[in-house]
Amino acid sequence: MWPWGHLAVAYLVYAVYTRFDPTRRQTAATLTALAVGSQFPDLIDKPLAWTFGVLPSGRSLAHSLLSLLFIAVVLHRLAALYRRTDLSTAFTLGAFAHTLTDMSPTAVGGVLGGDLTQLQWLRFLVWPLQPPPPYANDASFVEQFASLSLEPYVLFQFGLFGLAVAVWLVHGAPGLRSVTRRSKAMFTDFTD
């Protein structure tokens, strides 16, 4: 999935999460944490695998549910010290949404249908206990962007992004007023 697809899914999950409990609010801070979380696995794994050759795949360390669970527990404990578990929760939801949307629908469907050979495509979820599966474009950022085409799955992700923006607008564009206010204050301070 492309970055805008991960962001869209994470926001839609978070919108549902905040919708059913009035104590959960969408703010500039929580939405920033969510956005960073939604990109986190790729921000860690892709450079470490493709640029530095430290990881075996662009889906390994930070895509592993084992790593994400550890990070979530540590972040939540740190956030609790500062009474900002809303931020750790938003980040964690974004990161888990990212990893789960990287699962191959074919593999998931196959496993659910009893085809256990499809489990090989889900091994990245338990890295380093299992090696990550081989991916066709798991070598560089240039290869990834060169392979971008407007195929149905990419268009679907643009559609998801549009839906997420629409939901955000329907919810009153949470966080926008805060960012705009801070930007105006910074600009005023800068010009004085």
C-alpha cells in the first residue's frame, strides 16, 4: 500500500475509534501522532533495508507485530507519565493499521479458506521468528516509484484517501483551527 493509502486507513480507523467515546478527541497533536504512526513501519524498514542493507526486507523489523507490540507498550508507559496516552494510542493505531493493510488480501483469503501455503506471505508479521517473504520491488525507493501506475488498487487507495478527507471534513476538520492559529501567531511574531 502507498503512503496515502496507509494514512487514509489509519484515519478512518481512528475516526471510528474517537466517534463512540466523547472523551476521545481528534486534535492536531493526536492526528499528527496518527499520521506518523501510519507511516512508521515504512520509515524504519525501507531505509534500513534498501539504503543501508541492515534489514533483510522493507517489511521486517517495524512491520513485525512483535516489534510493534513492544513499541506500543513502551510508548504507552512513557505517555502515561506525561498524561498523554491519547498520543501513544493514536500512534499505535496508525502503526498497526499500516502493518495490517500490508497483508496480502490474497494470502489472508487463502489462509481463511484453508490454503496454509499462503501463510508464507504473512511471515513478515512475526519477523525475526520467520524470514520475510520475497517481494518483487523490495530493493529501492526509485524502483518503487518507477513501478507506480494507475492500476485499480492504486486508484482504490486514492479513493480511500478522498473518503478519509471527506470524513475529516464532516467531523469539522479537527485540528485545522489549532494549526491555523499557531501558524498565524508564528507569522505575526516573525513579521514584527
